[in-house]
Amino acid sequence: MSADFLVELGTEELPPKALLSLSNAFTQGIVDRLKAENLSFGEVTAYAAPRRLALVINSLDTQAPNAELVAWGPPVGVAFDAEGQPTRAAEAFAKKNDLLVSELNQHIENDGQQDKLCVRRTETGAQTKTLLADVINGSLSALPIPKRMRWGSSKEEFVRPVQWAVLLFDGQVCEETLLGVTSGNVSRGHRFHSSGNIVIESPQSYVQQLQDAYVIADFAKRREIIRSGVEQLAAQVEGIAVIDRDLLDEVSALNEWPVPLMGRFDEHFLEVPAQALISSMKEHQKYFHLVDAEGKLISAFITVANIESLDPGQVISGNERVIRPRLADAAFFYSNDKKTTLESRRDSLKQVVFQVALGSLYNKTERVAALAESLCDSTGAEKALARRAAELCKSDLVTDMVGEFDDLQGSMGRDYAVNDGEPKEVAEAMFEQYLPRFAGDLIPSTATGATLALADRLDSLVGIFSIGQQPSGSRDPFALRRASLGVLRIIIERDVDLDLTQAISSAADQFADLSGAKLSGDELCEQVLTYILERFKAWYKEEGISSEVFSAVSSLGLSNPLDINARIQAVQRFSQLPEAVSLAAANKRVSNILAKQLGTSSPAAIDPKLLQENAEQLLAAEIDRLTQVVAPLFAQRDYTGVLSQLAKLREPVDRFFDDVMVMAEDIQVRNNRLALLHNLRQLFINVADISQLAPAK
């Protein structure tokens, strides 16, 4: 039999940015625990609102299935002596399984190898309602809550104080203790629109009963109400609402009964850079901003109220009064900041610590400037522009605007650089130094911006590693993982031909006089290089490229990401060819033979006179021919072309191993064949160690 199940946990307002993740984890935790009890169920629907986490499960088994338990005992030869009498081992088995010793002869089975004592029992499945409290509390205790709180005299801990709990199953109200609260069938509606407690009649009536009490329990439904309402209001003023997904989720998590409303602000505020106004509206007030058909900000915003006011004009007016001083502050900060150039702010950076052991932000800009100059030959940037951009790159951090709206760093730097009359590319680099900011974000579009972005990240990586504060586990306070991925993306997507070993060494030179360094020299450079290139693993995994393909290239110990990526893509394509399996296996065989017979030494040159068999003559000729063919392809880094040509070696290689005995008795012939295999191996190893593609035995 089965029945519908409802659990609702009522709390004080939950953290809006965490509501969805809490709901998902709560649901998954319950589902996983029910499955662990071998319970079957139908549709699962999660509900999440500012003051509640809830879950409805249709057709949940009312009882866990019976379990067949099997207990194996000692072999018959051990359980009974020569006279057929039970031994101590048999007696112990009988006692453990609540059997009479005299019954043991009735409990002998063959386990497929020998006869043993065996007991089979059927354990009746537990009633589901007796499992619910442990299932729910187990899920709640496992929620991803960084910091739990206590309330009143309770010893229970949760993200917010728990006020009520609802638990219905099999047509009954289940009274269980959930986080110190006894569950029942009484929920609560909207704080202002609802008249009081709500007696939930059944899991199926839950959503409608809450809606009647002005609570839309379905998160996705509230989100759609907000999205469509915002878009409709924007259309009324011929504007386009810019709906940021994260902001939409956050506003959906703040409102039980969302009502979008449009307000306005004075047009003169549009003289302030749009991003500053947007930041003020979005971050502080949770407003959606509007733009015209050309993408320019217009003097209107949309807020979402949590009440259906009889006089919405009062709500709008209140929001307009709140935003006006915010925008006025932004206008004042902007006007005041423009009076001081970024250049003249550099001295202020001496008072701002980047990292205690690594000095101030001023020190960092000096290091980044020197490093940026050294990278220009690879990035194609002008050295004078790169140095200038690096010197000014952190000056906006000490402006009033960025001090108030820290998400405007870089953006305001660009505006102020333009105001100061700096070269266009220098101004753009102020913003582009932070790109990419997250997965999927844009990369710098200018050579100067790319150079500054690389230099800034490499300086941070080398500096933090030098003082022994490398990321460990989930701890990465300086976001070095993101910095490393940014370095790789910029190099590859902008086709920057840069050897990271040299770049890291140049960055390390800037820390040569650092006192208290825990790493330096080659060891420092090697650790930073390894750390950056390790980010490639996750990168290629997301692209569907196997770890074997990655290992085939990473085993070569290269340090040019652009070159590494070209090889990875080539080996990935090669691995799909029909010749790949055979050639990978042959390379593995060759590698093993050479390692055993030659070690790390190189063989002598091939003597054509010692090539006795047709198969080895054919292979030698094909290797000589392909060596000439692929040489220009190597020069162009056309590794796909190289491997496509080398795939033609499959037939002569297979024939060689079928017809030729490598370990000939004649030592000269043997060494000549080893030299032939060495040349074969080198052709492939110049691209990748494709023996890594061979399946492990």
C-alpha cells in the first residue's frame, strides 16, 4: 500500500541567497534516506518560501519491504566432529542465531563451494511512519549550513529559529519531534494578509490552502510571477527590464506573495556611470533596472513588494524616497572622485595591505608593471601601455565610489581613466584586468588588458605560493584556482604563445628580495606551474576528454598552455580513429621493450644493412618517409595533421610485430631493431605519449 506524504518546516525568514540550495538539499536528503530504506514512491515536489521548507511525495510505501536475511556459519566439517556431534563452533552459531543445537542438522546448505551451516529468516519491513522522524531529522542535520544558530533555551541548532512543523502521512497527523518542535497539521500563512493558523487537510490540499492564505509555496511559480510582472511593467514605459538570474532568485526567496511595482528617479542621476546606479539599485535595494532599445539606462526601476497594498502608490513613493539618497551618494562620490587622477592616488595604495608578507597594493602594482612589460613580446601589447595600465590598475580601489560599491572595481577605474585622458587601451585594461571573473565570462578583448590580467594573476599565484599559503582542500582565500583558470583561458582563447615556465620565473624574480619566503627559485616555479596546469584536468573533463588523453600529453612535462591544448585536441581526435587502439597498444609494447633493454640511454643510428626482414625494411622506410612529411606540420603545431599521417603506420607496425623477432640472438641485429623501435617511438612522442591510450591490463 502507499499514501501521500507532506513535511513542512516553518522558520523565521531563511537566508534568501541560500533558500534554493537548502530546499534542494533537504529534498534530496529525504529522497536518499527513503531509498536507503527500500521504500518506493511516486512524484516528489519541493516547496520553498521565505519562512518554510516543504516537500510532498506521492504514493510513498506505507511499509518497507520484507528483508530476506541469510547468516552463514562454519563448514560442516568444522561444525561437527567425526562422530557427528556438534562442536563448539556449531554451538556458538546456534546461540548467536537463537537455535537449538539439536536443530542444526536442519540448517545445512551449500554456498556453491561447500556445505555450511546456514540460517534464513524473513525480517518484516518497518512501518514507514516509524521511520519518518529519523529520515527528516537526518536530512536537516546534513543541510549545507555554514553557521548554525540556537534560539531561546533550546539546544537545537538550525540556520534560523524553527517555529512550527507539519507532518502528514497515510491520512494521519504524525506527531514527531523535528528540531525541538512537535509536528502537527497546523501551518501559517502570510504575516500580514493571513488571519491566523491554517489546518492543513492533506498533502494534496497544501499548495491551495497556502495560496488562499497569500503564500505561494512553489518557488518556480513565484519566480515566474515576478519575471512576467517585471517585463509587463517595463513594456508600459517602452523599456526593457534587465533580469539578472541571481537577483531574480534572491527576490523570489524574499517574497511569499510577490507584487511587482514600478518607481522612478530623477533623470539627472543618469549623468553618473550606469554601472554605479545599477549597483546601488541591485545590490542595496534589490531593484530591477530598465534600459531603452539601445541598451541605455532609463530613469525607472521595478521593485517587488511582499504585500498587495490597497494603495500601491504609497509603496512606490516609499521606495523612491529610499533610492533617492542612494543615487545622490553615488552622484556625489562620482563628482568628487573625478577631481583626483588615478595617478595621484597611487601613493594612497602604500597604506593598503595586499598581504602582510607581500606588502601593499602599491608594491603589487610595481611588480605587476615589471612583469607586464616582460609578457608583451608574447601578448603583442605595447610595453609602454602595459606598464602604464599596471601602475594605475589598483588606484580605483581607494576612490569613494569603489569604497561604497566594491563590485564597481575595474568598472570605475575605466571611467576615471577616460576622465583623466589616459589612452583608450589603458582605460579598457582597468576593467579587463578582472576578466574572466567566473566560468563562461568574457576574456580581455585588448592586448593590454590581456597582458595586465595575466601579470596580475601570475603575481598573486607566485607571491602566495612563495609564502607557503597554497590552497588546500576547499580553502582558497585568494581564489588562486580561479586565477589559474583565468590564466589558461586568456592564453588559449587569445592564442598567446607563452611559456609559463619563463613567465612564472619572471614573476618570481620580483620576489627575489622577499624576507620570510618559504619557497623560492626552481622549487617555487615548479609548484606554481604544476598547480596552474593541474586546472586543465577539470577543464578537459568538462569537454568530455578522457583522463588518458590528458595524461598522454601531460606526461611530456610541457609548459606552454597553447601548445598543450593543441596536442590535447589532436590526441582526442586521434583517439577516435580506428587505428588508435592498435597503435596505442604497439606504443605501449615499444615503450616497455625500450625501457627494459635501453633504460634512459639512446641507441646508435640504424644500419640499413642490418635490416634483414621485409617487415622491418618496410617499417624503416615508412618511418623515414613520414619523418620528412610531418616535419613542416610540427613547425606549424599541426599536431592533428601529424597524428593523421602517423596513423598510416598501423599496418607496417602490426606486420613488424607479427613477422620480426626484436630480441634476435645476433646482438647487432637486436640493437638495430631496438634503434628502429626508438625512432618509431620518437615520432609519436614528439606529439604525445599515446601508449597512455592503451587500456590497462
